[in-house]
Amino acid sequence: MTEYGRGRGSEPWHPDDPLYGDDGWGGQQAQGPQSPYGGQPQHHPQQPQTHARYGDWGTGEQHGYDQQQYAPQQPPQYDQNGWPTGSYPQDPYAVGPTDPYAQQAGYGEQPDYYGSPEAYPPPEPPGRRRAEPEPETDWDPGPDQGEHAFFSGGDDDGRNEDDGRDDEPADRRGRGERRGGKEKKRRSGLACLVVVVVLGGGLAGVGYFGYQFYQDRFGSAPDFAGSGNGEQVTVTIPKGSGGYAIGQELKKAGVIKSVDAFVAAQASNPEGKNIQDGVYTLQKEMSAASAVELMLSPKSRNNLIIAEGWRNARVYEAIDKRLGLEEGTTAEVAETKWKTLGLPDWAVNHDDVKDPLEGFLYPSSYAVAKGQKPEAVLKQMVARATETYTELNFEEKAESLGLEGPWELVTVASLVQAEGKTHDDFRKMSEVVYNRLKTSNTETYQLLQFDSTFNYLKGESNIDISESEINSNKDPYNTYTNKGLPPGPIGNPGEDALQAALNPTSDGWIYFVATDGVNKTEFARTHSEFLKLKDKFNAS
């Protein structure tokens, strides 16, 4: 738009003009020769306008009139607030009744559009105008009207591959008169269905993994029902195994369904913590609670039990029987491989011992099952004995008891175990041993005189031994003819005998007699008291 007019190609003035009222808005009707816009003067709609600075329009002769030189425009009048007053100086360019160009064009007398009932509403200030509402349509927008090409069924560049509208009239395309409209609708519905299926699958996956997470964290652990399917299985529980380790062994054998179920059942059972290591005979597919209850029962224990005081020869026989080996197999392994079985340094290099492993096959319950090797079983027992002697601090306490190292302390404990009839006798028996070993002993003169050592020598357990037999045998294990301790232990002492060897009484006991020959032992301090006890024994 030019500075002094609307340029060439003028149109009839009308209040619908979108620029109506923009310049010099005053909200009043134009009077007389004033500009109908209330501000900037307007020219005759059909009058070509020229100006010195727009000489490229041509001459007036080209349009049928003389070239004119227009006067500069007079500015509108404003009040003190900056609003137009509605009064303007005479517009030299306003259309008048004597304007020949206006009469020629039929504009000599213009109707008053604001003075009739059909008047247009007064113009609004530009800042108060409302945006024209967008026209409503009853057709689906295409890709060029906001719809994504994916839902329009078109190509990636937003065009339908088969709509064939490139040569269609623009007015038909604008009205939404598309060919293949139903097919397009179907494609859009299929696309929506695909999206729904994908979203549904995603929700299902999230739900599944959410359920698994909940089950793992808060749900009950999987478990079998009942006390088993009748199929027996042997399970070995290693030493020191806790609830989870036991559960893993049971699950591996098919006894229980999950480790968590077993741990929960063990925790809920008041005696659950008392499950020990060893071999158990159970059934497959047991409920966790049933497995815990059976493992607490002695009926399920299938361990190899080494009793207190057993000599090694008897232990070897028990191992052979448990492993299904030929008799004497384990004894041969012990004789040839004893140095590789883990004895402590202080337990080797002792002369005249009949069995270097004597006293080191610790009495306890061991998990022994077919398929194991004798070396493995013996190593378990030696390790248990060594661990126990270390915990009891044998190396330091042996010296305080007047012994030459822990080896002699184990030997004392084995004598206490062999000679004592009950655990109540052990501490008194321990004092007897120490008192007889003293150099100040004038009763037996450092002779122990124990039948148990002679029986070990003979590999027997006889009570009645003749004096001639005793006196004729000079073997180091014959404590009737040899002073001091035998060359080594004569059996495998248990916990009570070991404690007694470390803590003897101090009552002066030096003699003892099993008055009933089996379960009752009585002690004496002098030889005369001993003779009375001996007469009592002979009378029984």
C-alpha cells in the first residue's frame, strides 16, 4: 500500500474493508468532505493517483486525465490524551459533489451508511477486535490441514499414493470432495487398531513383569504340598550350612520347590535352627514345612556316627561299611597316606605309635555316603579334631599341666575317656593320671597301671588280665611295666574328656576301682583305701 493511496487496481470503498478504521480510528461518521476513514484522507476509488515520487505509474494522459501535483497531506487533530478528535482540516483530495471523476463513476451522492437502520456497526479499535472464527467443516482434515500422514494413509511425504487429486479442481479439494474417501477411513481405522494392539501388548508385558516383581518381593514362595511323592533321596548337608545353603541342597535334590519356602519354614519352626550337617534320607517333592520337620527327627539322619572313645580300627570298619568297600580298605589308606590327611605339625614324628591317626578321628556325626573316597572321609575327621584342639588352646595349656606338648595332652584325654565310666568320673580320672605322673608319686612310682593301655596293645577289651601276662609283655603301651604315658593316644576322646583333661580335680585322688565293673567308679587317696575298694569289687 502506498503512502497516499491504495495503489493501482482500486476497489470500491466499503466498511467491510479489513483495513477500515486502522488509521486515525475515531468511531464517528464522516461528514461532508472529510475522509470516511476518519483519519488519513482517502481518494476516489477509481481515480488514479500519482505523485512526484511515484513517477513510474505513468502520466495522466495514459489514464485519460492530466498529471497532477498533490499537496502534502494535512495531519489529523488529536486531543491531549492522544486520541483523534474526529475533526480534520479540509481534505483537498476528498470526494465532493462537483468532482467530475466522482460523477462520472456514479459517486456524486454517497449514501450515509451510518445514518440508516441498515448501518454497519461502528468500527472497533484494532486492539479490541476479535479474531475471525475459523470456518467449521464437516469433512476430515487431510495432511495439509493438520492430519498426520500416518492416519491419512498417505506416503511419507504426506500425499496419498492413490487419491489422484493432483488434477482435481481446487474448489472440490477445498470442500473435501475426495475420491476413495471410504477407503481412506478404513485405512485410518486400521492404523488406530494397530496402535491399540501395540499399546495393549505393552501394557500386558508391563503387567506381567510387575506381577513377577510383586511375587518376588511380597508374594509367597513356590512350595510343594504334602510330605513327598514316596521317592526317597539322600541329601548331604555340609558342615556350617545355614538356612539358604541347606535349602539349595534340598532344591538341587528335588526335595523342595524353592529355597525361600524352606527358609521361611525353618524360621517359623521353633526348633528350625537345630538342623545339623550330615546325611539325611528324605523324599522328593516335600513341602518345606514337612522337610524341616523330618530333618529335625532322628529318623531322617543317615550320618556316620563316630562315638566317643572309639579306637581307629573300629572307625575304619565303619567307613568301609558305609562306603560299601572291602574290609580293610580304609585302614590301608590310613596306614599309607596318613601324612597327607592334614595332621598338625605337632602330631607327626612320634616313635612307637601303632597308628599316627589315633586320637584325630574326632567323635562326631559325619556326612558319608556311597561314592565318596576314604581319604575324603578321613580328612573330614582329622580336620574336625585339629579344629577342636586349636579352639581349646592345647599347645599353651599342655605346658601349664606339666606335659611335653599337645600330643601328650591328647593322650591324657584318651586315657580319661577309656578309664572313666561316666562323665562324672572324668575330672577325677584326670587328676589320677596327673598325680601318678608326678615324680613325687611314692604310691605307683610314675606307673599308670591302666588296663586300657594293655587292651589297646592287644586290640582287646578284657577286664581280667593275669599278672603273668602283664609282667611278661614289655610293649611301650604296657603301662604296668613302663613308666609315664604310652607312646600316643589309645582312642578318640570326646568333648567332655578333653575338658576334663584340661581341668582336673584337686582332691588328691590317685586310685580308682570300678566297683560294679560297668558303670560305677570309686576313688581313693591312699593304698589302704584302694585295697578296701578292691575287696568290694571282688565281692561283687
